[in-house]
Amino acid sequence: MSQKLTDRQAIREWAEARGGNPVLMETPDGTSSRTILQLTFGQDALNAEGNEGPDRVDGFELVSWDDWFAALEENKLAIEVSDDPAGGNEAEFIFVPRD
């Protein structure tokens, strides 16, 4: 089973319980740019070799939760997570349209 999270506090609690941090990447999109959202899990990803600096992971920039939520809402997205207690603390999620 899965559940769709749209509430800021619920999303943040879910992510932080799994060691998640909010990250964004601005990418060119024709004559403008678009924002790509992601969550990164584990401090080791932030400290890995070749991560472009202390606040970057694979081109993504570590941002505040407020900035991340603003981008999530601007793109009319929610996250879908497993609510199966047998699944443990899996950090698996997908972005889905916000209804």
C-alpha cells in the first residue's frame, strides 16, 4: 500500500525519519529554466567525493525545506510513499500530481 503526502509537516517528518535532505537543481528549458526536485538520503551522499562541494549532490543543491516546498507546490506535486510497516524505513518515493 502507499499513501500520497501533501502536508508539509508529514513530508518533512517522513523524509527526516529516513535521513532525507531537500535538494533542487535549476536546468535550462528552452529560453527559461525549470526546477527539478529531489530528496537525498544519508549524510554520506553529501560528503561523497566528486559532489561539487559541501552543499551539492550530483548537480543538486542542498536547500531549505521552505524553498523545496515552494517548488513542490509550484509544480503541483505531492510525494507517494509506502505505508507498509513491514517495509521498514525505506526511503523510496515518487513524485505524483497533486489533486
